[in-house]
Amino acid sequence: MSDKTVYRKCFPMSQATSTPSNAGLSTSRERIANATIDEILKVGVLGLRIANVAKSAGVSTPLIYKYFGNRESLITEVLAVRIAHDFIEDNERLLSKIPQDTTVLDPQVIAGLMPKPEEKWRQDNRWLRIEAKAASQRIPELRARLSNVIEEMESASEQTIITARLISKNTSPIPARTIAWAIVSFADGFANRDLADKSVDDESYLLFITDFLQRYVL
């Protein structure tokens, strides 16, 4: 089962995903997952307490163990699914803005659709990824899940780059997979700006990423 499918099960996206027979299950799992994310953002993975998650979600502690098994499995499931969903949502948003029948890709337009360092709403997402990567060094099952998620993220980005190169006729010798790895890595690198907020702004980053796309993709 893919993390996208798991996300749909844990975090219902519409009323159509909940039927009278499973509505209570979906709602409680969603509350637990959201409460877990909120707790991690407040106290980090190391500070996460099941009792606090239960209180915040309005469920019993035994229910959390029933759904997720143990603390490590809860952390693994929620973080891996959230990270996969964030990427899928970003990728689908980008692809939806690009006409499928286009024969020309404007690097400035594409760059403007990609994540930028000054977008405050993205901060939680990248710090969750950093928390997850750090925690994965101590939680083997999280490491395995993240490995799969990152593989899927880079593979999806690689395919997008290959498709773009077919349209643009870009002949860069740099493998599409390497470019995908770099682009995925840039977003986490914005965390450095969170700590030193004068290091780069959107304007200078857009100049860089536009040039990067022109050289290696478009």
C-alpha cells in the first residue's frame, strides 16, 4: 500500500472517503494524526508523549495503541504519511499549472511555481521532514519508511524532469535523477534561512532556480 493511499485512509480528504460504517474510525485516526503532528511541532519527536496526543485528540490512550501499536509506530506512520502527502500535493499543484499540450516551458513561470524560501506556510513542512530524518536514526521502521518515501519523491521528480526535457529538448549531460535529488534537497536547505533569515530571499533564489532550470531542465 502506497503512502498516498495510507494518507487517504488516515486523513480523509472529502466526505466521499467516509461511510457510516467507517466514519468513526477515520475521524478518530485523523484527530490522532493531527494531534501527533501538532505535538511534534511543539516539542519534537523526543518530547512526544502519547498521553498528550490522546488528550489533544480527545481519545483514550488505549485507542492510540489499538490503532498504531506503539509510540514508534505512531511516529513512523504519521510522519511518513504526512511527508509523502506534502510532496504529492506540491507536485500535483505544480503539474496542474502546466498545460498538458504545451510545446514551450517558460523557466521563469516554472520557477515561480516551485517552493521558495520566504513562504512561511512551508516552514512547518520542512521542519517536520528534518525532525523525521533525525528521528529515523533511532527508529529503524521510520528510517525504512522514509527511505521509501524519499525514493518515491525523487522518482516522481525525475519523471517530471524527463518529461520536461522531452518538451524543451534540453541536452544537459547531468542525469535527471541527480537534478531531481538536488531540487528535492533545496527545499530542506531553506531551513538554514529559517535560522539566518538574511541569507537568501525569494528574489535572489528565483534568479538562481530559473538559471538552474534553464541549464539542466528547460
